[in-house]
Amino acid sequence: NADESTTSTSPPKSPPSLPLQISPPKSSPGVENSPPTSPTTQQPESLSPPISPPTSPSSDESLLGSMEFAPPPPLPQVDKPSALRLANRLYNLEGFKKQDVSRQLSKKNDFSHTVAESYFQLFDFSTLTLDLALRAFLAKCILVGETQERERVLMYFSQRYLQCNPHLLQSGTFRSQDSLHTLTCALVLLNTDLHNQHVQMKRMAPKEFIDNLTGLNEGLNFASDVLLNLYTSIRNQPLDWGEDNGGDMGQLEQPGDFAPPDVVGGGENAAFSANPLNSTNSGAALPIVNLSGHQAGGINPFLALPDANDGVEYKKGYIVRKCCYDANGRKTKLGKRGWRMFYVALRDLVLYCFKDEKSSEQPGAFSNPQVALRIHSALAHKAADYRKRKHVFRLILADRAEFLFRTANEDELDAWVTMINTVV
């Protein structure tokens, strides 16, 4: 009993502790065993593929990212006080001649735009008819430069005229600034037709003038009495844009004294004198290209050919052409309507038609008005109603002359139509 009590009361002995042993990993035969690693440094084997550290982006990608999120640069601000000072000097002809005014106003940039608007704000055309307002402006300015530059100046004039006479817009006399601009340009062309001494053909009649402007008042017609009054005013007193009374330039040509340029080149054009419209030889051949009736190259200030050295060439290539209507909608004579191959070059607002590529490379080729079609205010479109030949587009000029052009395929047709309309 004593032994039992002693055994029962004494705490049970724990088994002797054994040192923790970790067996080294088994190695494959023929491979040396690596020294054992401590349990704390051993990493469990990962089943996922190793992840490579991220690489720094290339310089191009960094530049692209900075361009994507960088704010746009601030737009340059127009110096309005300087523009206003220049406008006042141009208006008062302080240090400038009349022809300098047009050069300054026709430039295509923000500063010149501000100068032009400030310049025309100095005119008050209120209660003036369109012809009187145009005379007041041309008394201070001579229209010079390319066609689009002159038209840009007259666009500012049209804008200011409607600002001074808003009732004409509200009443529908002029349905938009564009329609007024069209009529203003037509008056300048009419002035040349009626008063140019070098044009020996029949002068434009009042009915022709009115018919030429049909539907150009935003799809409607201008009032006949308004057009008739304007025609009478220009017929009785020509517009004066050719004399600079200030400065040392002396006397410039009057609007009726523009001399047509000499015809250059040879071949079919050699039979023409300096002014083909003055020819009295009834047997002389007609020019290769219809020159839009009254508007022989260089006579009208809107029709001066672009500089042969500075002209922008948009498209060129061989194309077949047919004349359908001459100027003012007169149908082309039967013997002149046939299809003919030309080497055509679209340069600025002129479509040059040469008999071959070699002719276009001759000196002075692009100074020849006889091969030039002026496409200002023209329209080109696919001739869907013409079914005798494929890939044909129609070109209608501002004076209602009309031509058909046949291309090699549909893609070339679309390219010519798009390019002509874009340039116009």
C-alpha cells in the first residue's frame, strides 16, 4: 500500500526528450549533396513560373505617354492694339499705297484677319446701295494678288456691308453673306466686261447678267429690279480701282486699259495674236481651251494666271475632254464637241490642258492663257446622266461653260472630282 500511494501521488515522469533531427534531402545518384540549410532559411518550392522584374519603359513609350497627358500649348494671342493701329494707317494711307492695302488685308493669318475686320469697321456703308458702297471701298484700295486673295478681301467687304445694313438680310434681299459676296464678285466681272477696251465681242446684256445669277441667292433669285439697277450703275459709271493718287507709283492702268498678255508657245496656238478676241481673221482656228467668253486671261483682275514658279500643283495626268457648252451656256458648235486627249495639270485655281506632257515642260507653258481653265466658283461631279462612256465627270465653270472629262477608272474619277472641289 505504501508503494502504491507513493506511486499514485508522484507526478508521472515525462519521456526523455530527443533532439530534433532533420534528415537531409535525398539527392539523385551522381549528384553531390548540398549542405543542409536551416529550417528558417529554407523556402518552399513554388509551382508558379518565375516572375521577371518589371522593365523600364522605352524612351519612345515615355515620350508618347508625356505627349498624351501633356496639356496643349497655349494659342498665340493676337496683338489687337497693333492690329488696330495698322488698320488706321491703312485706312488713312499713312505710309502705304492703295495696292498695299489689299496685300495686307488678304493675308491668311489671325493677325491679318483682325486687321481686316478693324479696317472695315472704319467704313460706314449705312443707307448706301451695294454699288456705292463698293465704290467707296475701291476709292481707298486697289485689288491685287491672286484670285483667292482678292475674293478674301471682298468677303470682308460683304461682311461689313451687311453689318451696316442688317435690314437687307432680314428682308431677304440678300439671304446670306455668301450670296452677297457672290453678287459683289459678279459686279467686278461685269465692270470688266462692259468697259474693257480690249474685249471686242458683244457686251453682256442686262438679261444675261440676271440669268447668270439665277439661283445664287441661297437657292433663290436676286430681285430683278435690284440687279437691273446695279447693272445700269456699272454701265453708266465704271468702277475705279486702277489709280493710286498717292506715293511715287504714278498712274496705273485704268480698269478699261488692261492689256492682255502675249500668247506663248506654238503649235495650234501659233495662229493667235496677243489678243485672240481681237482677231479679224474669220478663218483662224479657235483656241484649244474655251477661255470662258469675256474673261480672257489677264484682262480681269480676278483671272490673272498664278505665278508659274510659285504655283501649287495639286494633280496632273492624261485625261480625255469634251466641250459641251461655251460661256453663258451657249452650246458648243458641233465640230468642236469631240473627245480629245489632254495632259491636264491642276495648279492653284487653274486647270491647264496641254496637248501632251512635253508641251507642259516648255518654257512659259503655264503663262499661256489659251490652255487655262479658271475653276474659281466651279463645280465638278460625276456625270451619272451620261451613259455613252464610263468613268466620266462633269465640270461646270462660273460662267456656265461646261466640259466632260473621261478618266481611266472609277478611282481616278473620284480623285479628280475630290481634288477639284477641294481646291475650289
